[in-house]
Amino acid sequence: MTVPPPPPSSPASGPPAPDLAPAVGPYGPGQPAPQPPLSGVAVASLVLSLLVCLAPLGLVLGIVALVRIPGNGKRGKGLAVAGTAVGGAVVALATLLLVVGGARFDAWTEEGGGLLGSRDTKAGTLIHLKAGDCFAPAGGLFSPQEVEHERMTDTSVEIVPCDRPHPAQVYGTFRLKGDHAISDPATVSAQAFEGCVPLLHDFAPDTWALPDVGFSSYYPESVSGTGGDRTVRCWLGAEDGLPEVSLRQDPGAWDAGQRAYLKAMRPSSEAWFSASGKVDTDLAAATAWAERMAEGGVESAKLLRAIDGLPARARGPVTALANRLDALSGIHRSASRAPTRAEFEKRWDIDGDEDASGEEWEARLALVLPVEDEEAGGGEQQG
């Protein structure tokens, strides 16, 4: 069998296609065109937006990158978009948590988060207090009555602004004297008590005008326990009806006659406030107090009579008060020499009227100083 010859080539098919050669461009044979540089701002935006504290900065950088990339031709638009989105989400979430958390904190403090439920309070201790400071003691205002030497044992306090409700205010401080016995509570307590009385009258010369408050002090029980501090802090406090102002009095609020009257009455008032808790049970304490009352009364009567320039309406009541103080001084002097408790009681209440409150009320009324409203049962002030 004869094999037919191959068909002739078709002239329409043309010559065989040549091998493709690599394209030659401006960067040389075989080299692809380089990509645009990556935007560092876009990268920083994404990284910072993942950090909670720096998320706001990541958000800002993301926006900056999105604005710049179209103009500078750099890569990283996707990173910038991601940084802006993540940063914005973190900032929004943080803002929401802050608002919700703040509202819950407000509610916590108002419901009693601290001793007074106020964000204005500052935690501290009694040894941080200065004269004039208002505070709330953690352990309560006063020691139980059966405690012989009243003293605050829990030193934790919250210091508060005096224009906010506060149960206590420091009216003065002084340092214990002598090397006795910081370990002798009776000696220290007596020195603390006696040292606080004049400081009260420096702080509030018109004790009649004070609200219903109690008086106490804090003194160091151990020098070593307070780093050598011997400071006594004298304070007054209210169990009810918390003051919302400082109880410190401004002598500039009184006229000359009122200031002279209050200065004259100070010896008698200091003697009255010097009565310790032992006066009701201990004869020696009672007679010592009676002697101070006698001396204070005599001195106040003398000063009252020496006041010049009193208004005419006040001269009679002030003179009557001076006479009453002189009469009481004789009674108190006699009581100070009583040999027994029963005799002391008899001499002290010799005429059934052991104080000069009636005459003092009339004198204060004439001088336009605050007095208790007797018809209102005390507690309200006139003047």
C-alpha cells in the first residue's frame, strides 16, 4: 500500500510564530515596576487604635492618612480605614463606660459610699487634722459614758468641707507638756481637758450662740505611736442636726459694746466649761470647780462694771448681771470649802438658783446678742 505524500503546506498559515521574548521596559529586562511606599501614618493609626489608652490618637492618625494618601500616592488606605474604624469604636466604648461608670459612682457615694456619702471628703486620720478642719470620725463622736477617760481610739476620719454637713470640727490644738506620763491617762486627760477650754473661747467667744454640740478632744496615748507627736486636738461635735457651716465666730461681726461684753463674760464662761465629768461624783473635783467658778464670777463682774460706752438700754441689765455674779461667787466660794458631798450640794444650791442665766438673758437681749427663744423651748435664736 502506497503512503500518500504529506499535503502541501498552506500559504495562509504563514511562518511559525517566533518565541516570546521578555518585555523590555524602562527598568531593564525582567524587572517589574516597584510598588508605591507604604504610609507610615496609616500603619501607626492601626497600631495605636488597638491600644485603649492611645485609641484617640489612632483615630486621628487614621483620618490624617486617609486625607493624605490620595495626594502622595502611598499605599495603606486599607490600614488607615481599619485604624479609623477600630480607634473610633474604642473611643466610643470608652466614653460609654465612663458615663455609665460615673453615674454608678455618683449613686454609690450618694447612698453612703463613705462616712458622709460625699465625693468632697478626703480620707485621713485624727493626727492630720488642723484647727478649723471639719470631719467625720469613723468610730463615732463620743466615748461611752462609762469610759472614765473619754478618748477616741479609732483615728480614722473623713475630712470634709465645712460648708457641707459635718458632725465635728476642730477648734484648737496644743501640745502636751512635761515628761509624765503620756502613759498616765488620768494626767493626760486632765491636761487635755483644761487646755481645750480657753481654745474654745478663742474659736467661739460667744458660746451662747453655738448650736447644741458636745465638746471633746483627741490626745496621743503613746508618743512612740505618733512619732513623738504630743498634739491635743480639741473639737466640738453634733450628734443630730449636722452643721453646714464653720462654727468659728468672727469678732468683726460684733459692735464695740458686744465685744466688750463677751470679753468681760469670758472668765465666768471658761470657769463654767472647766467642769469635768467627775464633778458629779468626786468631792475634790467638785470643790475645785466651785473655786474656779467663784474666781471667774468675780473677774467677770469686775470687767462688766468697767465697760464704757454701753447703750443706755443695756446698762441696767449688765449691772444686774454683775451683781448676780458677785452674789453667786460667794455661794460658790462657800461650796468650795464643803467637807462632804452632801454639804457641797446644800451650799451650792443655797437659794435654789445656782446660775445667772436669767440676768444674762436680759443683758444679751439688751445688747442685741442671740438668745434662746424661751417660748419655743430653746433651740431658736433671737437677736
